Amino acid sequence: MRLFLEQYGTSRFEDEANPRPIVARAGYVRKLNDGSLEYLFLIETFKSEVCKGYSAESIASELARRGFLIRGEQDRLTSRVRIGTDTTADNRVSVYRISGRLLSE
């Protein structure tokens, strides 16, 4: 997970506040109120690229156990989040929410 973010954190994650075209998008990145980053991994990218050869559910569970995965409603490993600043649009997607703290610990 850390390697994927180190390699692709700026090239494959669309900044929610400053959208730009992204080739082979892996997800979105957002800055939280406290200044920290949160990476929103698209589910299929998480499964097929980040966890390639391993169980995505097992990896997500371990990330949650270590405090790096932010759980969704009803304690799910994935979350439904609104992307972008338009709160009137139905622009919610399912993602794995990973804390940017992963890069500093």
C-alpha cells in the first residue's frame, strides 16, 4: 500500500479540490480539515492492482486494524463518499478510504 502511494500518489489520484484529467485513475485524494490527506481508492483498482495476488478483504481488514483504513457505515471496509464540491449532485462512489498517515508511519 505504501509503495503504491509513494509511486502514484500524485499521478493517479485526482485532487478533489482541483480536478484535472488523470490517466489510469486509481482514485481521489482529499485534504481534510486538519490538513491531513485521505486517499479514496476505487474498488477495482484496489483489488486488481494494490492487492494483486492477495485477498483485498484481508488487506483492508489489516489496514483497518492498524488504523489506516477508515471504515464506512455499519463498520464496512468500504465507504460511499461524495466526490467533488457539488453537494446537490448524486456523485457518490464506493471506495476504500486510506489515511495519508500511512506514508508517515
